[in-house]
Amino acid sequence: MHRRSAGKVLRAALKGGAALMGGTALLLCLALPQAGFAQDKKPDSEKKDEASVELRPIDIEALRSITSYEATEGYVSYFSVAATKTDTPAIETPQSVSTIGRQEMEDRGVKTMAEAVRYTPGVTVDNYGVDPRGYDSITIRGFYSSTTGSFRDGLRMDGNAFAAYTTEPYAIERIDVMRGPSGALYGQAEAGGVVDRTTKRPNADMRQELKLEAGSWDHFQGAFDVGGKATEDGSVLFRMTGLARESDTEFDYNDGTSQKNNRLFIAPALTWRGDRTEVTFLADYMKDERSPLFNTFANETVGRTNVVFGEPGFDKFDQEQFSVGYNLSHRFDDTFTFRQTARYFEVSVDYQTVSANGLSADNRTLNRYVWAAPDDLAQAAIDNQLEARFDFQGMRHTMLFGFDYSRSVDKFQYYSGAASSIDLINPVYTGAALPDAPYLSNEQTLTQTGVYIQDQIKLDKWIFTLGGRYSWVDMDTDDLLTNTTQSFEDSAFTGRVGVTYLFDNGLAPYASFIQGFTPRQGTDLYGKPFEPEDSTQYEIGVKYQPLNYNALFTASLFHLTKTNVQTRDPADINNTLQTGEVEVRGLELEAKAGLFKGLDVTAAYAYMDAEVTKSNDGNVGLAPVLVPEHTASLWAVYSMQQPELRGLRFGGGLRYVGSAYNDTLNASKNPDYLLVDALVSYTFSENMTLDLRASNLLDEEYTTTCAFGSCYYGPGRWVTAGVTYRW
């Protein structure tokens, strides 16, 4: 199966001007408040009828809720909870933060977390191309953030080996992407940034929803979201979200056997509201039946093949998970509020497959080996916060004191053995079997504890954000085959300093310094434990929220440095030293706006200059792998305003990813690519909507990673048609 590269003309047009794409879009949007947005003053009643969305009131304090988890209406989010753990206006946060709300996710029809954030500046996804395993492969500012940068409702979601909690986007209300280190509040996290998901919660005024859809590769899915008042006075609310999917994937085995991507998901929630106290109980269960990772060989002899390396009937990646938790908030008075969030979850993965082990001399016979990695992970986490809002010496303070704790236990086994070879030109599958005993059997216990403090000080138009955290990490790895234990302990202080100035016209320039750290397991050849990888970031930027318009624009410059990176020991090739360093300097632009009635737009551009600045691996001065210099995106949806066409909506998007090196010595590159997405929907009545969506509309063939003869290809054209009934 070779896809036509219908988008090559468009890509060529952008190749020389990719750096201008996002910047032009942003500058256009910035100019609109003086031009296209200009309108005569009218009574409030008339404005409400003509505006595309209802404008947020000026009284910010009145908007603060007891729980901090209100839904984001439309594309523009005016508040950011994740970046400060308080209800802080986005324009007052001295850090680059992007929010993807429910409406944007619905418009784009996202089915994975990677799809949800792929229009975000500085973010790249799909490093492993078509990946039925369901991992959220997300890179932020050049650093892979899927494992140590994954949070839900402010709590860490640990992943280890192959067991990682999978997020169902349909159950998520909003997603906050915080770019840069976040160690001052969250502790251990990757240097590039953090992704925090906010779970759907009961709502007294919510509409009930039923969704059905069908699409490419025998995709069938049904979902529902119902809830509301459980008691007449509204003190008890409920919500139930569920989804069932039966689907194949883009690639089949060469004997015609399908690869699966099936899912069953349900998430109940219950909220009790008192005068000053609110508590929400959350739970979810998910069972997936999926296939292993797809990749293919590409060389001069056979070209690209779509041969699945594994064995039909043997390959599987089945996952089962559940979680229970709660969110508690109690307001003592106008000054003090206490919040507590807790969660326990378990993930069980049954993973076995046959993988490639190089080509024979004929350049067409693929040698293979069989392996399996059953993995069970359990984690308990809690975060306690005391918030105080008060005035002192003419300054308005929002202080936050916090203590968090998490403990995870991961039981992991690894099996490996020989498997038969296959011909890449004419593959014949002969079956596979696992060895009787595991090659590796470990139980790893990871404990993370942190205390933190933050003060947001407002002095006239100045806002100062100061914070610090001390974190402790303990890890014990038990080898169940040898009955030995390896212990690891570490601690670190991380801080943040930021300043913002609020102009009367909606401009808010800011500057910040942030620290982070990422512990690394293991020791060097001489038994010395590895130090944590440290990160520091300097960032300056400006945010613009035009007065009385539904829009938010952000521009930022950053310099991010990661130290203590592992590199080889020149005196002993078997040893590893932590003398490596990576720097990333960049520019990011983002615009989210309702430009005029019926039109919602999100535009983004990122430039990243990534460089290995210290290393013993011969790559000093070179770029890290898979970090594109330029990325840009534009997504827009327009609702027709003519009476005869009311209910009809059109949407479309462009996603550009520049070329990136795929090896440490920068000898080869993955080419750049441009992808087109599209949406058409029609609301027949107040209750019924039909929609048609396409991802990679032009069926562009592209590689996300290609190295050592093995290539990972990005998803091809994906088309779905759906119907939504609301009441």
C-alpha cells in the first residue's frame, strides 16, 4: 500500500516560508482588534445577540469557583489552574500555557491525547508513527514528556516499562500544556513541560449526549455522557460517561488478519455540595484490545514494505485499568481554602509480539525474535493544598502551601527467544511461541514526596510569582530471579520566579526563571548512583487579551538547558558519566480567538534551535534527534450565519512539521511534511447533529522516525462520520 503524496505541492509552498506561517497568522490576529474587530458602541442587549460568544465579565473575583474545575467554553480559556494550582487568569501567569477545551476537542474529533495537543506550539507527536498500543507519544520543547510529564487533575500519572495509564479523551473536560520545567509545583517532571488533564465532573446544567460514529478501517464507536441533579435542590450531582469501540487499524498482516484497536470505557462521578464544602468522587474502568507497534523496513533493495513484523494470532497488546479518587474543597472563610485530591489506579498489560532482528545478506529475509513483557502497575497519590488570599501593606497576596505524596509499585517480566524468519517480498507466517521462563523479573517501588510554597503578589499593575519546592524520591528495585535489591534515593530543590505587568489595553509582558529535575535510575560502573538531570529555563514573553473581545494571544522566547545528561566515559567505554548538556532556544507564537461571529481560530508557530552543548559521544554542536526546527499549525471553524444555512459548520486545519535529524551524528533527516484536516457538520435541530471529519485528508505519506533501516510511518487518511443527539 503506497499512498499518493497529494500534499507535496502544498508542502513545497511552505518549505521556504514555514517560519512565517504561524507568525503571520498571529500578527494578523493582533491587528484585528484595531481593524476587523472595530465596531460601533451598542447597548449590551444588542451586543449579546451579535457576539459569537458571551464575553467574560470584568469582575474576575466573581468568577472564582470553589473547586477550580469549571469547563472551558469555546476555544479561549481565560483561567489557568494547572500552571499555579490556583484560579489564576491566564494573562497573569508568567509561563507559556496552552489550553485545549472540550469544544476544540469535539471539533477536531480527537481520539488520543497526542491528537488533542498536536495543534499546540512547541509540541510534536507520533514519534512512533501508527502506534496501536495507545501510548501518548508527546514531545515538548525537544524533550520527550510522555512518561514524567503526565498528570491528571494535578496528580502524577506514573508509567514504567510498558504499563502506563491511558487517557480516554472523551472523559476529559480540558487539557493544559505547560511548557518548560514545572519543578516548583510538580516535582519530578521532564524539562520540556507537563500535560495536565482535567476530568469531566458533574454539572447541574449539562446537556445529555449520545454519539455514534463509523469510519475508516472498520471503525465503529458509540459514546454517551449523561448527568445532572440527583436531588431536587442540586446538592448532589451525578455524571456517567462511557464509550465502546470496535475497530481495525491502518495496517493488516499480509495474510489479511486485522490488527485491532478495541476499547470499552466507563466513568461514573458523584458530587456533593454544601455551603462551604464540595467533594467529587471519580472512578473509571477501561479495557483495551490492541495490537503491537507497527514499523517497516525501507532500503534500496525492497524499498518501503508494509509487512507487519509480528505473527497473527500471537501478537497482542491488551490493557486493563481502573482508577478511583476524589477532589475535596473546603472554604473556611474569604481568606483560607483547603483542597485535597487523591487517586488510586491499577494498570495491567499483556504484551507479546515478534520483532525484527536485522536483514540477511540477501536484503529481503527478515530475521526475527519473539518477546513478551507482562507488566502490572499500581499507584496511590495525594495532593494537599492550603490557599490564603489576603491584603498586606498595599499588596494582594495569593499564597499556596502544599504537600503531595505518591507511591507506585510496578511488577515487570520479560521473555525473549528465537523466531522464524520471513521474506519481506512474500511473507509467510508460521507462528511463534514464548520461552517457559522469563529472562527478567523485577518489582520496582517508587515513592515521591514534596512540599511546596508559592506566593502570587499583586502590587498595582505588577504581579510577582515566587515559588519553591523540595522533593524526595526513593526507588527500590527487587530482582525476583536473584533475590537482590537495588536502592536509589535522591532529593532536589526547585524554584520559580516570575514577574508580569498588566497594561490597561490588555497587554501583559512577563519574564520568568524556572527550575526542574528528573531523577535517573541506576548507577555507573563503579556503583555511584546517577544524579538527577537538572533543567533551568529563562523565558520572556507577552500575552494579549483584547478588551471586550474573545481572544488570547501569546508570544514567548525561551532558553532551556538540561544538565547531568548521560554520556560515555572516555577512559572506559563501559562506564557512563553525567557530563552531558543539551540546550534549546526558541520562539513560540499562539493565537486563540473568536475573530468574528461564528468563526473560531487557533494558530501556532514554534522555532527551536536545539543543540548538544556537552557530550563525549562525538555530537557536540549537533542537534538532538527528532527535534524539528520549525513547526506550525492553523485550525479554523466557521458556523454559517445566513438564516437558510444556519446549523452548517465548516472547519479545516494545516499541520506542518519541519525536517528533523534521526541519528545522533546528524547524518540523515526525516523530511518535513504538511497535513490537512477537515470538518463538515450540520445541526438539523436543537437536538441532532451530523458530522464528517477527516484527518490527513490528502493521504500524505510521511515518516515520523526512520533510522537503522527501520521506519515508522505516520497515520494515513482517517475519515469518520457521526451523529450526536443531545437533550
